Amino acid sequence: MKIKLPIFYWIKILIVSIIIVLLTYFIKGIININPFIETGLIILIIGVVYIVTLYLIGILDIAEIKQILIRYYIKYLNSIFIPIIQFFML
């Protein structure tokens, strides 16, 4: 039984990873604000660029992007905003 390794797929992910690392260093050099705000802003920008780059290369499709957004971001946003809303509703 032969196992076929997805080497081309790995090369594409390696290229995207190198782009993300270089872009992170570039953005970090440009932005000079409060470190906490800077970290959050860089994570947001890099996250969007990473997902868009994976889509453009063909690793992700729209259905997978929607699934990622629903699974992670909406769940975490609800865990953050619902207690805040409940606090102000008291």
C-alpha cells in the first residue's frame, strides 16, 4: 500500500506562513502605539490576511471560511458581549 504525501499542499502552506511572518514583522515596525492595542490590531490584520491568502491559494473555500467564523469568532464574541450586556441590563 502506497501512501501519497501532499507535498504540494505543504509547500503552499509554507509559502503562506512565510508571507504571514514577514508581514507581521513589517506591520510591527510600522505601528508604534500602546503594546496591548498594537498586539490586538496585528492579530486582527494578520488573521484576515491569513484567511484571505489561504482562500486565494485554494486551500480554503467560502464554506470553510464561514464555518471557521461561526465556530470560533461568534462563540467567543458571545462569551464576551453577553456578560457585558447582562451587566448593563441590571
